[in-house]
Amino acid sequence: MPNTIIHFTQTVAAPSLIPDPVARLSDDECLTRLADAVTRGDSEHLDEIVHLIGRLAVVIE
């Protein structure tokens, strides 16, 4: 049996089965939640801040 080396060069992410609540927010709601999360200043919600910034970055482009 020959030895075959397989290299995967592209990673494809599967769509999430869990609905993303950030995607359903309006721009104003997203901005309000981002402002609240930033003013709280706790590092426990960094994932939420990243998602909100990413959501708004799509709108800006």
C-alpha cells in the first residue's frame, strides 16, 4: 500500500446551527449594545464586543 500525504490547503467553516442574535440587530441597536459593552469596561464580554464591531464593520464597508 503506497503512503499518500494529503495536505488540506483551505479551511471551510460550516454554518452555525445556533442563530446569531447580533446578526438580527438593527444598526442602531447594535451601536447601542456596543456602547454599553465598552462603557462597562469588563473583559468578560470581549467576544460580544468583537461580534458587534464585526457586525458594524460590514455595514460601513
